[in-house]
Amino acid sequence: MQFRMFLLVALAITLSSQVSWGQRPLTLDQDPATQGSAPYEEAVQRFLKKEQPKPLIVGGQPAPAGAFPWQVSLSVSWMADPYMTHFCGGSVYSPNWIITAGHCVVGTNPANLVITAGTNRLTTASIRRNVKRILVHKQFVQRNDGSYEHDIALIELFDPLPIGSRIKAIELLTPDIESRVLTEGALLTVTGWGATVVAGLPVRELRFLDDLPLVLRPSCNGPRAYNGRVTDNMICAGLETGGEDACDGDSGGPLMRVSSKVPKLAGIVSWGDGCGKPYKFGVYTRVANYVDWVTTCVANLPSCNQ
């Protein structure tokens, strides 16, 4: 009799459990994994709604195979397609470290992020690495006007990237070299992933602009431009007439100065009012101001972010 009562109680608990689960369905859009930085959340929602990614680099041309081997893509780790879930760019600093924009990764769980490297096209066959740690600059802030200050972050990888012909690190533009090469009108190069179609299938193909002139801060802060919003931690590049620019999904990617055929990372795609608009130049994190921060954090010194 006691055994029979035990079976009845167990059956009741099982049925109650089944009813409870039936009343509280678990859906992906409610999962904490969908939460992170604004670009990350936008990529997740785009994937869930089955929307095609938007074209990013405004103007420019497809990058030749093997060009810009330090360029990486940030995408959502638990979604298989790196094309559909790409949301920001980055640059290889060393086999274990990636440099990107702070606004790309702030508030994002490292487990939800994956790095794609060594390719100009985002496909599932690309080299991919999981993320061990994300370090956003301690003074990073999004201002009320939509701009970002101290917009830089480091991503540490679980496993090193295979440095070689397909993947290379890029050197940082140091303050002493910056003063010599970042003069008014100096031509800079920016890269990012632009949507295109190959064999009837959408792919995200790396594109570049290699004729963006440096815009000095007084001009970038002019009344028709940003009217004082650009600080000493930022640099500007672009044309007064507009038409060529990096755009939202290019955030975190590299702005380069090529001097003596050796590319240097001069800036990180950060913010701007729209994409390619007249007088609304692209604004980039000024890398030379953060060389000490990068080297300190990569060396894992206690002073990092203190």
C-alpha cells in the first residue's frame, strides 16, 4: 500500500513538472545570451528575424586575397554563420590578442563572442577562435551625443592564432611616429566587411578605402562637422563632400597609415553622424594615446585598468 502511494505521488510530481514546463516555454529571445553590446544585440536580433546584413564600407573596393591579414571579424559564437552574425571588426595585435572598439564588446560575455581571422570572406571554413577575456578601457563611456570616449578594448583568445602568410599582427602607431606621419591631408586606409553576392549566395567580402585624407581636429570640430565633440583621444578622416566612409558594422576595425611600406594601426573605427555624409567625417580612436595601456594589459600587469 505504501509503495502504491509512493508511485502515485511520484506520478503527480512528474505530471506537475510537465505542466509547469508547458506553462513556461523557454525561447531564445529571452535567453541571457542575447544580451551584450549594442552591435552584438543588433546582430542577434537580425539573425533571429532572418534579416540580411546591411552593406557597410561606403565606397571602396574589394580587398585582394591575402591583403590586410590583421583584419578580424567579431561575431556571435553560438550562431554558426559568421556572415549573418558579424557585428564588428578588429585587428590582430599578437597571436593571443585582438584590438577593437570598446563599444563593440562592452557588456558582452566572452563565451558569446568568436573571432574569425585569416580570410577576406566570412564563411564557416574560416579560422575561428573562442574568447577567454575582454578588457574594455576603464574610462570608456558613451556620451549623450552618441559619441564614444576612450573607445578601445582588448580581446584575449583561448588559443593563439597561427601567425603566417594568412594572419599577421599589425604594429601600433606610437606617439613619436604619429607626429611625423599624421599630418594634414595624409592618406589613410580603412577596411571593413561589405555585403556582396558570389555564385548566388550572400557573403561578406572585405573591402577597403585607401585614399581617406586625415582631417585635423580644428576642421573636424567645425560648425558644419562635429562642433567641438571631437577630443584629443580621437582622429578624423574623410572627405568634405562625403561619399567614402566606414559605417556601423565596421566599428572596431583598423585605420592604417602606411609609411615606408610598413602599415601602422593609427585608429580604430569608432563613431560618426551617419555614413559618408558631407562634412561628417569618420571619427576614430587615436591609437597613439593608448600604446602604454595596450602593452600594460597584454603584459598582465596589475596597473592595467587601475
